[in-house]
Amino acid sequence: MMQYFTATPFFGTTITLLVFVFATILNKKWSNVLTTPLLVSTMIIVAILVLLEIPYAEYNKGAQYITYFLTPVTVCFAVPMYKNLDVLKKYAAPIILAILVGSVASVMSVIIISTMLGLSEIIIKSLAAISTTTAIAIGITQELGGNTGLTTSAVIITGILGASVSDVFCRKMGWRTPVSCGIAIGTSAHSAGTIKAMEMGKLTGAMSSLAIVISGVITAFIAPVIVNAFF
């Protein structure tokens, strides 16, 4: 019976939604870094698949339909950006400069740390764009000749970690303004981080949404240049 259910497209969708609802309730009751819904959901689903020996391909038959909503959700981030156009115009120069510096730092840190750890060239090329949203990161990896599967996994992990620690990190760093927090989160943790930024405030979410777009464009241009300069 269980094998029949897991082989259907309904399994992936159902288990993902149920687990995420549980993780959300858990986070509301005990709110901290370790109970971030994205982190808890991922850990529970991985545990279920491993313990029940369910192939990822079977799980993804249904889960892929949820993934389809990633692009529309990303596009929806433009709404809070539009509602805060006055703020964007006011701080246009520092915002763009901050995102540029953050994007360059992201690519450079990946290359430097990976090189110090002795990772291979293909791995470094696969990780160069981990701070951008999945669609852009995959395109950059394909251009560099990296492994898109590794890129996707790394982007997901980056987003989950960013969403888990972003609010705590902003407080520890003493960043009080929604603009600074939003730009930092969007530049480093893409869509997953932006969802957390939305919870922190509308303006924070708007700035994070803006950072996703601009950092994605910037990284698409600079990542190949920086990586090719090293290899």
C-alpha cells in the first residue's frame, strides 16, 4: 500500500505541504534559527525518504509541481518593489554599489575558499553563482562548464542557511534599517532569504527583492570573467 502511494504524483506534493505546515506551526511555537520552516522541512523530508527508502525520483514526481511555482513567486517580488519606488530612487546609488560589492565578494569568496580546500576546477565553477536564484545560477554554470546538479543543491543550501540566520545576523551586525538588511539578504540568500525578509518587514522584503534581480544580472556578467581569470 505504501509503495503504491509513494509511486503516485500525489505523494511528493502531499508530503511536502504537510511537512511545511508542520514546520511553520513549530516555528511559530518555538521561533529560533533551528526551527526555520525551510530548514526543518528539508531535514524531515530527507529523513522520510531515507528511512522509508523512497527514491528521490518517485518523490519528485509530485514535488516538481510545487517547484513550478518558484518562477511566478520570484516575479511576484516585483510588487513590493513597485510599492517602494520612492525609497529605491532615494537610495539608488548606494543600493547598486552595495549589491555590486556583495556580488563580487560572493564569487571571489567561493573561489578563494574552494581553492584553499583543494576543490577541483569543475566544483569551483559549479559553486561560483550560489548566491543567485536557481535559474540564473544554472545558466551561469552551464556557460562555465560546471555541474548544474551541484549548482542546484548548493543554491538550495545557501538559501536555507540564509533564511535561517538572516534576521539574527542582521541584529548581531547592528543593521537596523530595512534597506541595509534587505539588500544584504537578497544579495546573499536569493529567493529563500527574501521570503524571510518579507517576514521582517515590507520594506526589507522589497529591498531583498530588488537585490535578487540586480545581483543576478551582475553575477551573470562578472562570474565568468572572475572564474576565467583564475582558470
